[in-house]
Amino acid sequence: MKKELSNSSIDRQNILNNQFVLEKIQQKIGIQGILFEEKICFTKKQIAEFYEVSESTIKRYLEQHEEELQRNGYEVLKGQRLKKYKKNFTRQASKEAEISFGMSINDLTKITVFGIFDFRSFLNIGMLLTESKKAKEVRSFILNISIDSISEKSGGNTVYINQREKQYLESTFHEENYRKKFTNSLDKYVDMGPQKYPIYTNKIYKSIFKENATEYRSILKLKSKHKTRDTFYSEIIDMISSYENGLAKRIERESKKIKRKLSSSELSQLYIEFEEDSKDVLAPHIHNSRKKMASRDLCFRDALHQSLKEYVEAVSREDFENFLGEKSKEFSERLEETKDVFKRLKDR
């Protein structure tokens, strides 16, 4: 899916929240700054010179996108913090290097309010600038590194990137038990053929993330060897487990009440009532599940769920760490580490 960073705040934020991408970009882009509070910082003049635009252009973008740029590291210094910055500047900027920092030491001493960019906000404004040829080149460079970074960190297989999160293993283990309760309930208390299993599985999928299995597989471009449930994030697995467990109990209770198996039409009506009742109780969890699926799939798998577009937001820094960082692991590696624990749980 072709992305244009200047048009999408979500795409911009997904890159700026990805510390692994930022580290690679910082290694490649040569721009000298002042070390301040453990971050490399740049002046407005430096930013203008790097992107080959006027300072007034940078000022205009600061006014138009103030909230986004401040969220990503741009700040205005005054008082004690400005004094601290001036000391750092004086210590680090030799007479020969002053011009590269955008001003002289003498100029800085007269200033009482001063705006600085850290590396994130430096990239952020480059993603926004449409007048700058240099910024366009930087955006293309950023996108290429971002794609390569996710592929590298996920071992080249984003289909199963969901399994790299620590919580996935526990969720899928418990889901197996709830799934068995659900299929057993359909088998024991519903008078329908084998089509009842996919029909009501798809109804649950529709209730939770507005797609049936076929639609979901098409969006993720899954191949026949890929199992649908193996690609779900832990939040989706937990949500499906809740639905299947609740519906299984409702089916059992209704069947025992009428002292026979439910017919197809009776089960359809029961599901409508169950779905309606669940909305109030599970609404926050369903909303969270949709948000997680829509946002992560767009970022990590480059897959857009049209039915969930309204739920898309930037992926958090924590998610990048959980799925790509040191906390994440290949499923087989995590399974090996915990197999004895799960064996004891299963034996119970």
C-alpha cells in the first residue's frame, strides 16, 4: 500500500513511535546538533538549512502543526532550562562549528525564549514539508528503512508477527479450552449439520471485528497453509474466547430449559439476543480489539481493514517493543521456554 507521509498523521506517528527505525535513520542522516538532556537537538535555522527552505516556512509549519510537533519533541525553552541549554551550547560549539548550529554564542546569550527540535521532531517536520525536495527524498528514505526494519525484526514473516508478543502464548492456550467448550455445546445442544461450526464462528468474528474468516484472510492475503486463528493478536483471541464461552453457556442453558436440542432458527434468535446483551458488557473490549487489529495490521502487515478504518490509530511505542523489540521472541523459542509449565497446566 503506497504511503505519503505528508498526508497521513497516523503513518507519520507509526514511524516516529518506532525506536528501531529512528536509530537506523539517525545513523544514516548526517546533521550535527547540541547534546541537551541526553538528546541531540537542533535549531530552527539548522532545520531550514537542512531541508533547504526559509526559516519563515519552518515557522509556518510550526504554527500549523504545533500539537503534533510538540508531541514529537519540539519545545520552547525559557528560564532555567534555557540557561542550561546555553551552557551546553557554549561548551560544545567551537568557534569553527558555530555556523553549523545556526547561530553564534553571542547571539544566543541575548535570547530569552528559544525553540529547539530533537531528532524525532526534526524528522516529523521533514515528513510535513511539501515545498522541499530534500524533505521528499528524506520521506522516501524513511519509508524504505521502516519497511526493511519491520521485515528484519519479524524475520521476514509479518503473517505471524502477532505470535512474537509474550501474551500470545497464554491467550492461545486458554482459547483452545474455550473453543472446545463452544464446539461441544454446538454438537450436544444444536440440531444442525456440521455447517453450524463455521456459520457461528463467522458470526462471532463479525460481531467482534466486522469480518468473516474469508474476508479476513483476503485482507491479510493468507495462503491455504495459514490457519486464521494463528494470525490473531492476543486481544482478539481473548475476545473470541469470551464470546465462545458465553455463547456456549447460553446454548446449554436454553437447550436444558426446553429439554431438547435447539433448531437452526432458535439458535439464530438466541444469537441475536446474546449479541445484543453482550454489547453493553463487552463494548469497551470490542472497541479495543477493533482498534488493536486495525492499527497493528496497517502498520505491521500493511493490511487495511476497510470495515475498521474508523478505529485506526498510531501504534504505540510499547507495541513496537512488544512485537519487534527485546521483549518479543519467535513463537517456537517462547514455546520451548514454557512447555513444561503448560504441560503441568494441561495435566490438571
